[in-house]
Amino acid sequence: MLFLPYVAVIEADAKAFLLKKRDSLLRRQAKDVCKKRRVSHARLIARFCAERQPEPWQAPSASEQTLKVLAPRLDALRATRVQEGNRLDVSREAVRGGIAQHID
């Protein structure tokens, strides 16, 4: 009876060890699959480029990057203006001036 708790601890440690080993093996297998997938993707891209000979990729110009950043901002501002316009119709006189000023 004296050794029963020790046996339980040893079994728990062994189970934890085996679970860690299994997880390690599964991670390695997943890594190998990803590696094989990357190689096949690289071959596919190389074959595509050899057949079609696409133009080299060029980074967007500074003005294109700026436009890409500002377009969502403009959409958000337009949505806010619509919301404020809707509030203007139903608001009390005390806040109507502030909403009108915000819209303009």
C-alpha cells in the first residue's frame, strides 16, 4: 500500500511522456507534409512561368499605396455621414446644431 501513490505518479509521468512523444511525431509529420506541399507548389509555379512567361511583378507606386489606404477611410466617412444625416432627422433641437456642424 505504501508504494501505490508512487506507482500512480510513475504511470502519470509515463503517460505524459508518451503524449509528448506522440505530439512531437505528429508535428514532424505535419512539417514534412508542408515541406512536400511547398516543393510541389514551387514546381507548379515554375511550370506556369515557363509556359506563360508573365511580366515580373512590380510593387505598387506610392500613389497607389496611398489610394489603397485612403479608400476604406473614405468609405467609413461616407457611412458616418449617412448615419449622422439619419440622426439629424430624428434628433432633438439641442443636439441638431452639433450634428449639422459635424456633417458639414
